[in-house]
Amino acid sequence: MHVILNAYFWNRPNSGSGQYTRQLVYHLHRLVSDLEITLIIPQAGDTAVPEDVPPGVNVKLVPVKAGNKGKVLFEQRQFPQACREVGADLAHIPYWGAPLRSPVPLVVTVHDLTTMLVPEYRKPLSTRLYNALVAASARGANHVITDSLASKKDIIKHLGIPQERVTAVYLGVSEEFSPNENLIVDMGILRKYDLPDFYILYLGGYELHKNVMTLLLAWSYVGQALGEDYPLILAGRKPDTVSDVYPDYDDYIKRLRIEEYVRWIGYVDEADKPTLYRNAELFVFPSRQEGFGLGVLEAMASGTLVVTTDSASLPEVVGEAGFAVDADDARAMAGAIIAAVIQDDLAADLRQKGLERVRSFSWEETAQETLLVYDKVLREE
């Protein structure tokens, strides 16, 4: 079998789609000896073939124009043309951006429908047009893969795709995320971000659906009890502007009077994330809408207790191994955070359950189940 993948996000390893594409390719290539893989990677300027492509995986570079129009052109015209030129048996688009027409059977991974389901994200005309385009392309694909049962239900309901053409395949967690400390390395990374001995961590994006505003409101309760000893660390790239998509976090922090309990540390290198997770007292992930919630899994694999919400896919990931509260209930979120910090026996029990739970998720299993979808599509052709 020869599979061609749209590797638009290959050179963006910090993005969810980039991580998914890389892990899928690495494990498919390692697990299946008779599978030929070709990556179609957009080329800007004189960009060379990335050095981190596994040996034996083919690469075809396609010159692209910058910006959103260039991305759409790559997805709708250049990628299908590459499929014809390469002569693959099947094409896989590992994010929601498949072509309307494909010369070969087509599998598309739709991680979630966040841009369609959150009203604030639908306001720009360009977003509505792109949503319509990729929704039509997903309906025309031979099969859709998604990250969770919650996202599968959304896809069936909102895109009208029959359930037999949608398969939920859970993501995995990398071996780098573990409770095993390297004291020298960890100390250096903790100093790099000027982190205190004890802290509570949020690591993720700051778009509206990430629900960080509710976390900050919860901190107006937590801070009174624990703030001086356990500050909230906000990790990840801080928004440069305020808009319908990005709330005014600094103003809200001031109005809540929690400035002394909250610290921004900004962008975190991918290689540093395991240290931040395993040294945190707990990890808080307050999102309202997630296709999977990889950060929750990474934190549990690091031996760190998780407080998250009961929204979308998150209960599927955390199970009984952490706290899952109503995303709109700041008091409940605060109560879970305080309980996790002050009840040592409960925290130890949940950490152990988290380590046990992550054994159910692996990138090897993700690759194997994806391969079954490939086989199914080719059998039906």
C-alpha cells in the first residue's frame, strides 16, 4: 500500500496537527514494513527537505504562496495534483482541509468542529467560507477519522456524515512525558522560566473556547487560600491583541485583584514541556471544546494530577483519574483545585490512577487503528 499524506503542518511541530502528523508517520513507518509513505510538504522559498523525516519516507516538496489563499490553493489544487503525479493508492489529510476532488480514495482527519460550533469564530466571512469548503470536502471523503467519540457525534450531527463512515481513533502520548525526573535538566529548565518550587500550571492556547477566563475567576477563590504558596502559571504564547476570539486577560486579572497570584511565562519550548508538567502541583485545563485534550494526557503521563471539565471529549481522556467539573462553574473548579492541593491521600490516589489510565493510550495503537481505516477504504473501492 502506498499512502500519500498532506504534510502542511510537518514544520509546525508545536501545533496539534503537526504533532499528530509526525507521530502518525513515525509509527506507521515503524510498525508496517510494506507500507510506502509519501509526504507532500509545502515549500516556501528555498526550504530543503526536513531533516526529521524518517529514513525511507518519501518527500515531495511543493512550492506554495504565503497566506490563507496559498494554503487553500495547496489543499485544493496542488495536493491533488501531487497525488496524480506520485500515483499513491490512498491519500490522507491529517487535519480538516481535504480537497473537494481527489484522484485517489481519500481519508480526512477532522479533529474537532470548534471553528463551526463556537459562534465567535464564525463571524469573519473568510472563516464561514472556509468552514463551508472543508465541510463539503469532508462529506465527500471516503472516510473520516476523528479523535474522540464526542467529536464523532458532532461530525455525524453537524456534517451529516453517516456513522459508518466516521471512526474515532484516540491519540497517544510520547515517552518523554513521564514522572521520572532528571534533576540537573529539570533544575535548568525551571530556572529558565523562573518557576517557583510550587505552582499550578495551565499550558495551552488562549482562544475563547479554552475558557481561561473561568479559570481566572476560579483563581479569585483559590488565591485567597493558596495563591501565595501556589501561584497560577500561565504558559503558552500570550495573545498580542484583544478581540472576540481573545479576551482581555490582563484587564480581567486586574479587576479580580489576583495579579500577585498569577504569572505569565509565555511560549514554552516543546522539549521543556515534560519538566513543567511533572514539577507542577497540578495541571488545570478548563476548556469547553476539545477534539481530544492532549495536554490532559501528557500531564497524567507525567504523574501530575489534573483538574479539567466535563465538556466535549475531556471526560473520555481523564476518566476517573482526575477532576472533571462544569466548565461554567468557577466555584466548583476552585474547589477541585483546593481539594487536590490540600488532600494528599486523594491527590496521590488520583496521580496513580492517571499513570494507569495513560497506558490505554499509545501512538502505536493510533497508527494501527488508522491502518485499519486505510484497509477498509481500499477494500470498499
